[in-house]
Amino acid sequence: MSPREAKVHEIARILADNMEIPDIKNSGIGLYTGKFGPLMFFAHYVKRFPEEAFQPTLDRYLEACCDDLCNEVIYAYTFCSGLAGAMSSVRLMNRLSLIDLDISEVEAQYRIPMFKQMMLFFSNRPGSFDFMHGAMGIALHFKDDPEFIENAVKWLSENANRDDGFTKWKSVLSDKGQIGYNIALSHGMSSIVLVLSRMYKTGVMQREIEELVESTVGYILSQEIDRSKYGCCFPSQSLENGNEIYKSRLGWCYGDLGVAAALWQAGKTFGRQDWKDKAMDVMWFTTQRRDLKDSSIVDAGLCHGGAGVAMMFKYMYDETGDERFAETANYWADATLDLATHEDGPAGYKRYTLEKTPPWETSYTMLEGIAGIGLILMSMLDMEQKSEWTDLFLL
């Protein structure tokens, strides 16, 4: 048995044994931060390892998630921690035949409240479009609904700042309330490009969507910096914020990898080979970044840790078949195993946060904890199998 497979089994046992602890039981309906993350892990685990007899655990997680969806009034609608992400994950698991759960009544019940919340998020600008915690995450779940598409596109168009043919939106950049422009995937304009690219495929407002994407991608590309000087291709946020330029991290949330994913998908959707070429150029360059400290890799989670970097390169290998991406994904999967250094952490892992002292914290979640780490390690047991679940990370 390989070290990766052994770690996946270890994570499965821990998530099964600890289902009733408050950190999991009371974590809420969120996909990234709640119990729908462990549900996603077990749905894949039971399919990959049916002989391990974890079907009862999957059934228990599914029952708990159903109870949260159907037996309580839900007020959290975001993609990260609320109904949008939870329902999107159920849709995906149903499509992949991992579970069989009809949530049509739940979706119908909450469609109007979620539409109102999306518009409320938009009205509370700046930063209201945030994919993880704001309007665009709700819009993503309803990406096939004309009313959601029309209103999201209208708001983005009417509230954009347009300079030199570029389109951009301001957002909150820090806990201290700094306002500026953000090109990152998790909270910035790369996520707008990714969500709009999905909406375009419905045929609704295609001309308006294409104009927004083209001008937004133009702005993102205008932020490219001298890689020979800074060691990265794009800054963490935006040059015009006036901050000193630092080497951006490797991660899903911020930095070159998320920008490249947005360029790649927009290039595919709109037939722009130049965008795809730039995405490949950026990704090829980042294959050379192997130093954890230099890349700001401190922990192992999907958001900004080693597993997230492995996820990004596995995605590009799925898309292109380029062996450089496979080799780099494997490097970061091994680095993720090496990051299991905490004797008092589940499977040896903890998340690093600047919000608390001491900064290390146990996490079982999909975004920063062992559910997400387990998912990517399991996905990489078969490099030729496409990782469909990464669609929930806009990949």
C-alpha cells in the first residue's frame, strides 16, 4: 500500500470515528466549512474502496446532511458555508451516481430567498460579489437560471469601473477594511471570470457576458509583473492598490494558479487561444516553484496549502495531459504527506491561521482540513481519472 493510500484510509477512519464531536456535528451545512465536505469525501471513498465497509458511515453522514437541509430553517446561503455550496455538492454527487438524494423541494423552497440574498449582497458593495461569501457563489449554484444570470450580469455591468477598455470591481482586501482591486480566485475577479464562463454556456445574455469577460480578462492580464524580478507572474491583488509588490503565494485562493485557471477556462469557453497560451505559460512557470517556504506553503489544506497546489496541477493535467503537470502534482502530493507533522492533529494535520494564538488549529473540513486533503490524495491514486469534484472549486 502506498503512503498516499494509507493516509486516505487513516483520514477515513478519523472522520468516521469523530462524526459526533462538536467540530463536525455542529459544523453546519457548509460545503467548505461544514459537514458536506466530509460527506463528499466519503461518497468518493466508498466508491473507490467498497471493500472497506464504510457504506454505513456514508449513510450516517448523508442522513445528518439531509436533516440539516430538510428539518431546519436555513439562513446561510453562501457557497463557502451555506446552502449554495451544499446544494451544488449534492447535485454533483447525484450526477456522479455517488448518492441518490432528491433536493428539488429544498431548491424550490429557497430559490426566492436566495435570489433576494444575492441581490442584497450585490447592493452591499464593495466586496459584495465575493464568490466564497457573497453574491457570485449564489449565482454559481443558479448558473442555469435565466433570472439569476440576467440580474447578476446586469449588476456587474452597471457597477463596474471601466478604464482603458478594462472592467474591474473594488472589494474589501483585508480585515482592516482596506478597499481596492483583487484579481485572485477566491475573493476576486478571477472567480467572476470563471462563473461568467459557466453562465455563458446557457445561451442567456451571451453578448453581455462575453463583453464583461473580455474586458475583465484584459484587466487581469494588465496586472502581469516581471517574473524574473518577483518570482511570480501576477501579484496577489492588484498593482493599482499601491501596495509593495511581494512574491505571490502558490495556492488555490491567491496567486498565479487561480489566475491561470481563469484564463484557461475563459479561453476554452470563448475560443481565445491567446488566453489559453498565457494560462499554459503561467502554469509551466509555476512548475518550477518547489520551495515550500518561498511559496508560502505552511499547512496542507486545499485553500492555500500543499493539497491545494496538488489539486491545481492535477486539474491542469486532467485538462491537457501534459506530463509536467502530472509530475508537479505528484511532487505536491508528496509534500502534502510530509506536512503531516502534528502529533495532536487528525492524521497529523492542522490548519495555520493568523486569527488565533497559537496559530495551529484542528480542522476536519474540505477547505482547510483533512476532508479536502483526503479527497485530493485519493484522486491522485489514479492520475488518469478526471477529478470531477474540483468543479466545486471552480476548476
